[in-house]
Amino acid sequence: MNAVVEAENLVQVYEVGRGLFRKPARLQAVGGISFAVAPGRTLAIVGESGCGKSTLARMVTLIERPSAGRLVLDGSDATAADLPAEERKRLRRAVQLVFQNPYGSLNPRKTVAAILEAPLAINTSLPRSERQARVADMLARVGLRPEYAQRYPHMFSGGQRQRVAIACALMLSPKLVVADEPVSALDVSIQAQVLNLLADLQADLGLAYLFISHDLGVVRHIAHDVLVMYLGLAIEQGPKERIFARPLHPYTMALLASTPGLARGGRARIVLRGELPSPLNPPQGCVFSTRCPYVTDRCRVERPALRPLDGRRVACHYAEDFLQAEAA
Ligand SMILES: Nc1ncnc2c1ncn2[C@@H]1O[C@H](COP(=O)(O)OP(=O)(O)O)[C@@H](O)[C@H]1O
Ligand SMILES: [Mg+2]
């Protein structure tokens, strides 16, 4: 099936001011990421805070234009200079964003009914009665009672508020939902409920998800494919089963080893040392070289390309060695 979103080498570079008399520095938040997501599929983007996940989300949802690369949404090149305004509007409706913190994205002065009706009132010519019917239908879909429509966002729990935010994102029948840490602010028991809801909605509506999380445990059930980011780059990318069963990049190994329930016995436990380097001053060779327990001189000077191996893509000079060690 045709992908809903195809990203080719997306790059985002920010100019960061360093005071009046110094030239602004160049911060590469995303350094060339490629992926595709088909209807009904979920790609999880995982990595530590600061690795560029939200920047990627802003590019895919057309909030920010990439510095370089190509983004095809629902069959249309969103990065084309000559994209007609009407088509851009259509694409903006086709991709919707759900944030970590629904306190910020829901207007506190409006009832849930008014919040959910607004996208329809602005973007469609549906009569009021039809808009209200759709609001009622959407509330039921996300598991909220009909009488909640007249309540205000502050009257809900965190999990309910995230249900409202998801309902709001779905009002215009998008094809792709970008969820940026959608359950990170919720209690663990509530997280599972919201993840189940997202999975049910995907099955019912054929939605494609770009699901962003710093927590591999959270993506474990919902993801079909995984893209592990480090300092703006993809370091391992492919089907979830492959990567979870046999990670081939030391950073993925470390993330898995530190996730309760995903750590495997037998494998040497890799503990992440040190801090994430500043993206203003990234390591010269492999971006992970300053924290990698297997680092060699080659890693410090030569940046490994992302290349196919064992059913996924991985950016480590020694991935073959890890694969053989596992097989032995
Ligand atoms: N508008 C901006 N201007 C300058 N730097 C930014 C901007 N947005 C993000 N950054 C920087 O880009 C890097 C990636 O940020 P972000 O995408 O928010 O990461 P994540 O969501 O993975 O935590 C960080 O170093 C952050 O400070
Ligand atoms: Mg973020």
C-alpha cells in the first residue's frame, strides 16, 4: 500500500544566537532522517531528550519547513516550492499532532463540545446539527460519556484530557497522527488505557501513526517499526521484532537494557555513561563514540553510514561483529 508519509533525508538546522558580537552558531537538530509509514502502521521514534524527536514532528506536521530533504504527505510533495495553497491546506488537515501535555493544547475557556466542533466549523461547511452529531460520535469513539461534552478541560483527569486531545486531532479525519510523547505525563496504569485507545482507533480508522517516545517500554506494544535517534541521526531503524530481539547498535542495546521488562538475560548489560554531547558540538566520527563501551580509534574519526544488515538498517562499524557474537 502507498505510504501516507515518506520522508527523505529530512534536515533541520537552527541558527542559535551567541550574543551581539559573535556569529550565530549552527545547530543541526535533525541530520538527515528517512522513513515511510503506511496506513494502519505505527513507526515509533525513540531516543533521549534532545535528540531531535520533536523537531522531526514539527517538520512532518508542516509547522516547520525542513532546511533540506523531501517530505511526501498523502501522495503530495509538501516540500515543493510550487505547492498550491489549497493543496497545502489539504495536507495540513491530513496530518494532525497530539502533544504530551493536553493542558497546553486545549483552550480552558471552551467546553469540550466547542473545542471539538471548532475544526469542523473552520474547515468544513457542515451544518451545525451535523457538526454536533460528529462531536457526539467522536466522544463515543474515544471512550468519553456524552454528557462530558458540556464540561471544561480542567474538569477532567489527565487521561481523559488526552482522550479529548486525541478526539480533537481526529475531527478532520486525518490519515497520519503524529503523537509526541502522548502518554509520558500520565500514570503507568492510565498510559496503557490511552495506548489501547490509540491501537483501537488505528484498527477502526486505518490511521498511520508516528509515535514519539523516549521510553522503549511504551512503544513495545504499539509500534510496528522503530527508528532509534541519537543526536539528530537515525542509528538503527527497522521492524520492531528484529530490533527488540537482536539490537545491533550499542546505543539501542543500552536503551533496551535499561528498559524494565525488555532487558534480556545473557547479553552483556550496556550502561550508558556520560552526558549526551551538545548538538552545537557533536563528536566528529560516530555520534555515539563518546559514550560507547566498544569505541575504537576508527569510530572517533569515521562516521558510520546507516546500512542494511539482518533485516534492518544500522549505523555502526562493528554491527557485523555483534551479529556474529550473538549467533555464536
Ligand atoms: N527553535 C529552536 N531553535 C534552536 N534550537 C532548537 C530549536 N528547537 C529545538 N532546538 C534544539 O534542537 C535539539 C533537538 O530538540 P528537540 O527536537 O526538542 O528534541 P527532543 O524532542 O528529542 O527532546 C535540541 O538541542 C534543542 O535544544
Ligand atoms: Mg520533544
